[in-house]
Amino acid sequence: MTSRQFNSLILDKFLPYRLSIVNNKISEVLSVTYAKQFDLTPMEWRVLAVLGQNESISADEICRFTEIDKVAVSRAVTKLVRKKIISRKRSTYDRRRSILRLTKGGVSIYKSIVPLVLEIEENLVDGLSVYERKQFRDLLAKIEYRVDSLRMLYKF
Amino acid sequence: MTSRQFNSLILDKFLPYRLSIVNNKISEVLSVTYAKQFDLTPMEWRVLAVLGQNESISADEICRFTEIDKVAVSRAVTKLVRKKIISRKRSTYDRRRSILRLTKGGVSIYKSIVPLVLEIEENLVDGLSVYERKQFRDLLAKIEYRVDSLRMLYKF
DNA sequence: TGCAATTAGTTTCATATGAAACTAATATAT
DNA sequence: ATATATTAGTTTCATATGAAACTAATTGCA
């Protein structure tokens, strides 16, 4: 017997709904930081963030890391190249692949944003003990593992 | 001393990033359920879900409950009315307000979807103990409280 | 070898989205 | 009472998005 009424959906207690609300609020706060100050869209920031921790990777690898679809990545990459935040050249081993890197300017923007977003994260978990933070991360990982299984089902 | 390197951003351990990834995966699984089977957009489903637990409310109240902006709500409502899933009339007390309700057909669709999404939620937390589920909800609520404070700051 | 299948990435097109301006109704202040 | 501000909801417009079709390169296999 659970505390939830059989067959009834209370949004405020519905995990996907709560997660989505909190996620949207956090995204909003983050984007105020990097969008307004550095004129980056969320997509552009995500690509930038991945390149910040991976010296040189292809657009395709960015897709796999971020779960953003390839059209969106392609567009974000084009814009970042235009803004001279990243550079793109063709791989000599596989001439379909592009090799992406942060430019000097890109590194500099990246280094400006990182402390800002880390500070926001710190603010978010400020009231949680070290144990609670770990607990939250672990539970979220468990849930992610479960949703991955569900997604597998749909694909076959 | 934390395990994270000073000033370095590791996306896989960055809370907003993890939350966003998991949220996207869950949204995808849910939308496969209600979008493909009942031809509803995520916005439409959210409006439907709110009306499922609130007999009759206005578009504005839906905005406040769901944190969806009023333009999106207006459009979702228009579509749902067209599909005869909800009905709309003007309030006699305040003729700007609309009074929204599920139609019979809407109630029926709602009742079909609810068990499906509850089953998905159950699958998501399947591996968690009752204590862990509560723990997760509580920690998420704490984080939401913190992000609300941050949002307040930006507004002044 | 050479031809089909796959992969990386881009373009196209139709739809979704959000900000700002708008309309209509109500509340507030003088 | 009347002008002003606020609120509910819609429309407009410019941009973002994702699916599908496309190009070009590579791989697999008969």
C-alpha cells in the first residue's frame, strides 16, 4: 500500500513532472548567466562545455556525449565557428569527420563561464550535506539507468 | 577539500547537466507514450494533466501551475478545444478569464493516459527503496527551493 | 574489384517557440 | 466619475527546432 491513491495522478508528486519543473528553473538561471553575458544559446554553451573538457573531438562525438541531435549540433558548431569560439578542420584519416577545437578566444570565454556555473551549482546544493549530495547523484544515476532500459525497449 | 578539481567543470558530475540529460530521456519516453498513441504534444499533455486534477480553472492558473508561459498555454488550449478534449467558456465574474474543463472525451483520454504514465514512473523508481524514493523527492525539493531563491535574485 | 550499406555532416521544409505588441476587461487611484 | 495601471488572453513576427532528404566519404561483403 502506497500513500498515493490507486490510479490517480497528482502532478506535484509525479517524478517526471517535478524533475522537469526543477530542470527548467535551473536551465533558466544558467542561461541568464551565459546567454546574456556571452551571447550563447543553450546549445552553443553545451557544445562549448564539451569541447572545454575534450581537446579535439568530432561533431558526432558531441552528439553522443550530449544527447543533442546532429542537426542541432551542426548548427551550434557553425555558429560557434562563425563567432571564432571554435575551429573546425577535416580529419585526414576520415574526411567526413570534422575536428573541433576551442580557439584562444573560446578557451578564454570557457574559462570565464566555468566559475560562474560552478558557483550556481554550489548555490543549488548549498543546503545539502556532503552525504546528501552523493545520495542525490547516486539516485539520479539509478533513475537514469532505468530510463535507459525503458528507451531500449521502445527501440526494438 | 572536495573530489572535484578546483575551478574545473566535469560535465558528468555537473548537477544541472545530469538533471537535464535525465529529464530529456524521461520526457522522450513519456512522449512516446502519449504523443504517438493520443497525438498530443508535450504542452497539450501538460495542460490536460493539470485539468485532470482541477475541475475547472483558467488559462492563467495553468500558467502558474505548470510554469509554462501564457503564449504556449494559449496555443495548447486552442488546439485541445479544437480536438474537443477540453471546453472553454468565459467567466461571468471576470469576462477576461476563460473557464476550462475536460470534455467527456477529454476525461476518457486522460483516464487512458494516467495508468500508462504512472507505470512509467513506477518503472523509473523500481530499483529504489521507499526510503530512497522519499529521499530523492526531498532533495529535489530542497534544490528547487534554492533555485527559486536564485531566480528571485535575478528579478530584482 | 566494385556495388550496396553505413556513417558524418548539411540543407530543406514544415512546425514550434518566445518576446513584444496588441485587445479587451477589470482594478486602482485621484 | 474618470483616467491610469494591471490583468487575461491572443496575434504577430522573427527565430529555433526536428524529421527527412540530401551529399560525400567510408566500410563491408560478394
